[in-house]
Amino acid sequence: MSRLRKSLVFLFVFLLLSTALHAEFVASKKSNKYHLPTCRYGQKIKPENRITFKDAKEAQAAGYVPCKICNP
């Protein structure tokens, strides 16, 4: 692999991981459930409807309940 390609792959992976680490939980403005970022339902949330929470307490204080599939 070329050096540029390796750098781009590294940057892409780094951005994915840093986003996942900073967004502990995700939810939709159109739902009352919150999810782990890796949950299949959490990944289907459209960007314009996506909300992030730093922890479960913050999500619950906003009126969200845990997803029964990913069980955050």
C-alpha cells in the first residue's frame, strides 16, 4: 500500500473511533429510545434526526429509554 493510502486509511479509522468514543449513546428526535452507537437501529438514524448523549443519565433525563435490542 502506498504511504498516502495508508495515511488516509489511518485517518478514516481514527475519525470513526474518535466519533464512537465521544458519542456514548445516540437517539432519534423521532423516537423515545437511546442506543449504543454500534446498535443496528442506532446506525439507521438519519443525521438530521440524530442526538448524542454522553451517558445514560443524560439520555434518561431527556426522556429517552434504553433500546431493548442493544440494551445500553
